[in-house]
Amino acid sequence: MLKTTEPKRKQPSLKALLRSVASSTAVETGQSVAQIEQKLQRSTQRFAHIKLAR
């Protein structure tokens, strides 16, 4: 039986991740995507020294 290797997956950029979180939150809350993105950007800069677990 041959083993096949899975291709490496490309990680999404931080910008793409923030955009997806903002759009999802906007749908649920009714706020604008731009507002939520700005709020998330500020939070990211505020806690830049903290690394998330992987």
C-alpha cells in the first residue's frame, strides 16, 4: 500500500483572518464590517507581545 503525502496547507494571513472574523461578527451583530475590523486591529496592536497557543 502506497502512502500519499498531503500537500502543505498555506496559513491564512492575519489580514484575512481578521476580515473573516469581522464579517462573521457583523452578520451576527448587525454592525459594519469596517468598524469591527478597526476594533480588532486596535486589539491586535494592544496585545502584540502575547503569543497564542498553537
